[in-house]
Amino acid sequence: MPYFDAASGAPLHPVARQALTASLDEGWADPARLYREGRRARLLLDAAREAAAEAVGCRADELVFTSSGTSAVHSGIAGALAGRRRTGHHLIVSAVEHSSVLHAAEVHRAGGGAVTEVAVDRTGAVSPAGYADALRPDTALACLQSANHEVGTVQPVAGVAEVCRAAGVPLLVDAAQSLGWGPVEGDWSLLAASAHKWGGPPGAGLLVVRKGVRFAPQGPRDERESGRAAGFENLPAIVAAAASLRAVRAEAAEEAVRLRELTERIRARVPRLVPDVEVVGDPQRRLPGTVTFSCLYVDGETLLHELDRAGFSVSSGSSCTSGTLTPSHVLKAMGVLSEGNIRLSLPTGTREEDVERFLSVLPEVVSGVREKLGAPVAAGPVPTEEKNEALVVDALGRRCPIPVIELARVIDGVPPGGTVRVLADDEAARLDIPAWCEMRGQEYVGEEPADRGTAYVVRRTG
Amino acid sequence: MPYFDAASGAPLHPVARQALTASLDEGWADPARLYREGRRARLLLDAAREAAAEAVGCRADELVFTSSGTSAVHSGIAGALAGRRRTGHHLIVSAVEHSSVLHAAEVHRAGGGAVTEVAVDRTGAVSPAGYADALRPDTALACLQSANHEVGTVQPVAGVAEVCRAAGVPLLVDAAQSLGWGPVEGDWSLLAASAHKWGGPPGAGLLVVRKGVRFAPQGPRDERESGRAAGFENLPAIVAAAASLRAVRAEAAEEAVRLRELTERIRARVPRLVPDVEVVGDPQRRLPGTVTFSCLYVDGETLLHELDRAGFSVSSGSSCTSGTLTPSHVLKAMGVLSEGNIRLSLPTGTREEDVERFLSVLPEVVSGVREKLGAPVAAGPVPTEEKNEALVVDALGRRCPIPVIELARVIDGVPPGGTVRVLADDEAARLDIPAWCEMRGQEYVGEEPADRGTAYVVRRTG
């Protein structure tokens, strides 16, 4: 049963499993204690720190283990902001950061701080120039992911780090998605990562603070992990995290080539196999195992469900798939279609035949969902049902992708140059109607407030 | 090799090990995901929550899993204080709480809050009356441990909860030391605990917030665990925590009787085997496996070291044993001797012969340390070296237990009614000189500032 959601959490690497079970026996005691069980635990902890530091490319005393990637991000941002509070209270993040970074930014804003979100292009990438523009004399910290978790786009960390360095501003890199593939390039100041993203166990993250970076840990003090991660060390998880990072790194170069070929195949073939699909993210600068695309006239939840029934575990950035009704902030920031969104993130060891089977199953699954929803068939015009002159599609109360489907159904009945107003109150329409226009070569005029919801105005160009 | 430090962390219970390794295969995926691996993880998480809630005696939706006991305490205190910020900013803690509670109180104080520390008696127990006196109209929260981690004294939680309930103030119980033995009595409002204290794995704690208790989680928001514990769930640890809690509870009644007999034996025999020993903590209301005593004229660090060489892993609340130069705040609050302090906390399954061997080894170990330090022999007066009229012992720059040893060496040269001034700058002297006077039936007059350090004045009574 193929699991294609490594970006959420990778299955445990065999080395992680082995290290974890071994250190359950050797590493349960308190490493702060002086007796032999404590000393043994301390040795394991020190060795794990050395190994992880070597893989990250930092000094062992710059690295602490946290209880998760999220807690590494939260502690890192809070500590770096507090360490530079005399400089100011301005924080820079990209618009496509992981929610853990954006939620930390929210807290900073709620506490009176200022936050600038750096925009991304249509591939999901920021530019060093975007960070340069955002920097201010009171900027305390900038944050940038090494690669995007939803679309796989690799960010220009080295360039952004250079710009930040020149301004004397530390850069915190969320390396959750890329650390298993290799060290983060460039002259960054802080780094956070999560073991279960690289095949390590849950319960371990890491936070690196380069020497010389001002850092003031927040929250109640605790003598463990240099005061940067409170609570009894989860030593079995730490040992397994370090061991598996070394192990996945040893396989990374070869596996990257193999997975890149598989995702390239998906990128190339999905648009040929399935009509009305947009593959998103940077085609070149991207993670080896991640590929994301969106399917017009499909709702993500049903698509996930049908793929699960067909045996494939994937993720989606569509609305209605994560307990919220808003589409992924990443897709939104990129300005790309969010409906029928699917992210495949292949774990190491993914078999070619599973990818092939996915490609053979996908077209039918998508067309099945479209049929159920009454989506327009790709070929041939759809007869317009409503023929009144001021063409209005009332999709109020209808969830994505219905507003777009309704728009597609009527567009052929609109004379060239004529407009159609789609009334919708689903947040996803704000993203998906312009994206549909771009895909279909129609003109998106803009949105207008309506009595209820919003009116999205589209002009037929051809 | 007997390990007698279960209060720091217990070796993994076999059930915990089994549950942990089993759920490495079944529980690595994200329980928030809709595909089968996610659903399987969710089932495991729900079952663990049900099991833990049953053991605690609460509803499953009142309990969240955290990454450690420390983080449960930190989140619980911060959330409860914030939830009642309209009532006021007054926090009550006992003077003998675990450092995680006291550090959370420090942060509260640093942020402008008020903190009252409730004193304990010489056994280490608070009284409900002490909490009643501390309650104010602006009290937002009170905290009390279920049992003390250093001396094993069981606190009157039910009585304190009643007093708090009557005042409308929630009581947070740190149940770290006792939850493996049974549910916490009384009508408490919040509860925190740590799995590795009951034989569960590191990396899992739990926080219970009773329905109706105002609670506002602090820190960046996160949708996991009802928003009360950020970060990817450490499911293998959670499953192992719940399974082992059930397992140790099933054995608790019988094992409590057995361990209580062993610790009773230690309490009774140590003072007979070793001269100048004070056994501390409540002789009746105490944890089954914990016993603590202090040895005059001995330094904790050497004692730990020698016991380790003899094969025994124990802990100490003496200064110089935990990286700080101040004695345990618990012994300080109790006003008992801190030098040569040893805590034994027997893990379940401790063998009688190991306890007997400890008792047979201890006298020699203690007398060896005393000899090295030149401590006065218990029997017979020690000739005074300094015979000048204004008797001053200069122990400046000397670490505990030297100031007390010097005092004991000269006391017999002091005429009845005469005084001796001990000059010392080791913090432990402030606690140990009065404790020595109490043990020896000499009068402790008080302390006076000196040019360097402090002068502790003792009057010879007989």
C-alpha cells in the first residue's frame, strides 16, 4: 500500500528503529546524573550531538535537541527575537513558511511586534531582493524555509542569508523538509529541523544557534540542553534521530537521483493523462521526492478519499481537507489553483511500480470525481443553462470546486468580450477563479463586494 | 548493579518497551491525516488517551499528551494563569515544588505577577491552612505536588483542593511522583505528570484540565492536542506511556506494600548503623519507594561517588551535586540538614538483597568519607586547636561540610554558655549549622554579616 506523504512524516528508517530500541536499554537514565547509568546516558547524548552537528555542519555546542521540529521553531524564533529586542521588534518571514513559523509570527504580532511577509513568485520561491526590501533598521530576525513543504520548491537560502548578513540580521532557516538530503547552504544563523521528516522517530527536533548569535531562551528556565529546550531529554529518540540522519545522508545522493526521476515522470505525465491539471512548484529547484498538482473541477477531500480507497496515501492543500475551509496559504501565496490539489512526497525507497500504478489509477479517479460533481467535459462547449443578458452565476453556499464548475459551464454561452459574475462565499473561489482564468486564457476582471459573499467578474476573451 | 534513583527516571517497564516498539510500526504517521496510516495512528492515539484518562480518573477530552512532564507543568501553569487573568495575577505554590513549577513561577513573577510560597513543616508537608492563608481575591491559580520528589512526603492534596475550591481558585497538581501508585485524591482542577517517572518512556507527559476550568493555551497556536501541546504527536511514546501506566497500576498495591517495607527498613536501620544521621520526610505519609537521609560531616558529592563505586546509583540534595553550589530548596524549606544527603528511590522490582547490601556497605562508605575530611569521631571530645578567648572558626572559602566539621571540632573547647562564631561563605552553611545545632542540642543564636561571608553564632548549651 504505497504511502506518498513523507513530507508529513516518513516511516521510521530501519537504522532509527534499531538505534531507538537499543537506547531504550542504555539511555533511559538522566544524563545529568553522576552515577554510571547517567554517565552512559550522557555519553549517548554527547555522541548523538556530535553526529547531528556533523550532519548539519555546525559545532556540537551550537546544537540542542528539542521535543519536535515545531518546538525547535517556536523556541528558536522566540529566543532570537528576545536576544535582539534592543535592536527592534521587526520579524521577516516568507509567505509560504510552515504553520509553526507563521503561528510564532502571529504571537509576535499579538505581543506588539511587527511582521513582514515576503511574497513568493508563482513557483513558490522568494528572492533575495524580496528580503532586502523587507529589511529595516529595527529588524530583529528573518526566517526562511530551506524548501517548501507543500510544493517542494527550494528557496535561495544562501542569497537571502547574504542579504541578511550584510544588514546584520540573523536568518533562521526551517530546514525540516531538506535536512535529510544535505546540509543547508549559505551563511545562516539559526536552523530548526524535525527528525520524523527524515525517517527519524517522532519526539525529536533540533535547534542550532550559531556562536555569536544573540539568543535569550524564553519560557521557564531549565538547565537541560543549554537552557534552550526544557524537559527530560528524550534520549532514545535523540539517538535514533542522529543515527538515522547519518544513515539517510549516506543514501541521499543516489536516492535523490532516483526519486527526482520518479517525480519528474509524474510532473510530465500527469498533465498528459488528466485534462485541466496545473503542476505547481519550481520544475528545477525542488526537493527530489515532492510533486504537487491541482485538478480543475475536483474537490480535494473526495480526491483524497478516492485515492485512499485505491491504496494511495497522499496529502492535499485544498480547502475542506485539513479541518479548515480555507485553501493552503502556500497555494494562495503562489496564486495557483487550489482545487483538487494533491501533494505526493515520496519516501526514500519508493518503488517505481507504485508510482506507475498511481499514474495508471489517477485519470479514472479524477474523472470519476468530476463526473459526480457534474464538471464540464474538457472537450466541446457546454450548453449554458442560464441565458439572461446580465450573466450571473449564483454559487452562494456552494463549496469549492462548484463555483468554478458553474463558471466553466456558462462561459461558452457568453459572447466574446462579455462578462460573467460568479457570486460565491467559499474562500477558495478567491484563489481558484483567477487561477481558472489563467489556465483557460480568460480575463479575470476582479472581485466586487456583493449583498452576500463576493462577486468575481470574468470576461470572455475568446 | 542496583539503581535506586527511580524518582529521577525509572527504567523502562517491559510493557512500555513492548508497546513502544509495536507502535513504531503502526503509529508513525500523522494522526491528523485522513488516509489509512493516519487513521490507524488516530485510533492508537484515541485508545491511549482513553486508557490514560481512566487511570487518572478524568474524561478523555480533559487529557492531552505533552512532550514531557516539564512541558505539561509549564503549559498547565501558563494556560491556567492566562485563563484567569481577569481575576488577578496571584499564584500560589508550595516551597517544595519541583523546579519546573518554581521556574514557571519565576517567569510569572518576572512578568509582573505575584507569587506566594507556602511554607512546609519539618517533614516537608504543607497544610490546607497554609494555602487558606495564602489565598487572595486576586489568586488565579494554586499549585501543589501530590508527593515530594526529594523526601517522598505525601501532600494533603484533598484538603488543599477543598480550600481552593471554596475560594473558587483552581488547583494544579504536579502528580509526577505519585501517578504510578494511584489516582490523585481530591477535587483538583489541573494535573500534570511524566511517563518516565512511572516506567514509561521519555518524551511523554500528560496534562489534564478539568471541564469548566478556564484555560487559555499560551505560545504559538497549534491545532494538535486541543491546542494545548504543540508539535507532532510522539505516538510511540504516548502509546507506551498509557500502556505502562495501566501495567504499573495493576502491580501497584502489592508492590507498594513490598517497597514500603524495604524503605521502612532503611529508615529504621540507617540511624542505627551510621552515627550522626538525620532521616528526613514524613515517616507515615510518604511514597512507598522513597527514603532520604543526611549524614553529618560528609559531602554529598564524595558520598555519591563512593556509593557509585560500590555499585549503587542514588541521588543527593546536597550542594555541589547538581552543578549548583546551593543545597536543595526542599531541604532548605524543611530546615533540615543538607550535608551528606542521600535520596534512595527504589524502582518497582527492587530486590531485598540489594537493599540489604546497601545497608551493609553504607556505614563503611560514610566513615571513609568522614575520615578523609577529618570529621570528629562521634564518641569522645575532640581537643580544640584554637584556644583564644573570642572563639572564631574561619571556614571562609571552604565548602560544605567543612564549616560544620570545624564547628564540631571546637565545640567541646567552648565553656558551657560560651559562643563560637563560624565564618563561612558556602550557602549550605546557612542550612547546615542550625541543623547541626538541632541535632546536637546546641543553641543556634543566629547569623551576622561579616567582612567576608557570614558569621554563624552558636552557643554551647551543655
